[in-house]
Amino acid sequence: MRLRNGDRNGLEGLYRSFANELFKYGLAFVNDADFIQDCVQEVFIDLWKYHNTLQKAENVKVYLFKSLSHKIYREYKKKSKWKFEEFSEECTLLFSIESIEDELIGIQREQTLQIKLVNGLEKLPLRQNQVIQLLFFEQFSYEEVSKMMGINLRSVYTLAWKAIASLKKYVVSSCFVLVFLV
């Protein structure tokens, strides 16, 4: 309400409340911290720019996340188009070098992610680790794991879900820390 009335403190309050969450959310789509930071800031700039015409949002968080998703999509599309148009035949060598660097960076990120995943697996409780090993590394079915471990099928699903949620938190939080250290 304060933002719609032109109060900058309303905008500042929204920014303080949601900017970090929006940033994390954006990184889930595009692994480019600078790009995501720009998109988050542009969402808030647009909020201020159009504050007179904003409709009341039932859920501000949902509205902001949806706005960021649209902003990322539009900006990424523009960015991709711009990169494509920028390159000419004279830039082919430069493009090749950048591609090799990007590929090496991608390999390094994947290796780092694998290390984080292994560390995360080691931190799981024994039963959760066992379920993950059997399901994803040994590629048994849920039913087969249920029989092997002597537990009901629902317990296998629950253990797998809890393990995946823990791994996701561990890997994402580790990667988020890495982004800010780099």
C-alpha cells in the first residue's frame, strides 16, 4: 500500500524483505550472479517506475517471484540475441576461446558439485544414505529397495524424499557460499 502511494520506504521495505530470496531463486534458473542481481534490481526499479498503476497483490512474494521470472526470461532472451548478433566471422577465434573457457569452467563447476554431493551423502543418516545408494547408484526400483531393506514402500519414499531434500539444501547452500566467495 505504501509503495502504491509513492512512499519510497515501502519500496525499501520490500527490497530488504525479499531481495535475498529473489536472488537465490534467480540463481536456480541462471548461474550468473551479476545477471541475476541486475534482474532483481530491475524488478524493484520497475515497481517504483509503475507504482501509480500497481494493482493490489494478494501475495506480494508470489508477485515478486513471478515478476523476477518474467524479467529473467526477457533479459536472458535479449542477452542471447545480443550475443548472437555481436559475433561476426572475424570474431570466430575469440568465440572459440571463450567457448573452451566456458567449457572448462563448466567442468570445474560440475566437479565441485560432485564433491559437494559426496560430502552431503556422507552427512546423511545411514538409512537415508542406503536408500539413495540403492535407488540412484545401484538403480534398484523402490519396490526392490523396500524388500532389500525390510521396510514398507511408503518408508522408502519417505527416506528418499528426506535424503533428497537434505542433499538439495546442502548442495545449494554450499554453492551459494561459493558464489559469494568467488
